[in-house]
Amino acid sequence: MARARKSTKTNGYQPRLKERYEQELRPQLKEQLGVSSLMDVPRLQKITLNM
């Protein structure tokens, strides 16, 4: 029989840039693009920083 997988628990952590995008930038993009739903606003796929 297959073993049951343990589910991973989330600790509620969200990266700062993603949080800022969700709270500040996404509503601004909604207004600028003139869309009626937040689901129509482009989403972030990946944030990459070079240091």
C-alpha cells in the first residue's frame, strides 16, 4: 500500500514584494488598465534579485 503523505503546514509568511504588489500595485494596475476585475490584472510569476 502507498504511504500517506504528510501535508505541509504554512506559517503564514508572504514575501514583502509580493505583499506590496497585492496591496498597492495591483489596484493601481486595475485602474490604469481599465479592467473591472482584479483577476484580469497581470500576476507575478517570479521575483528574481541579483546581489
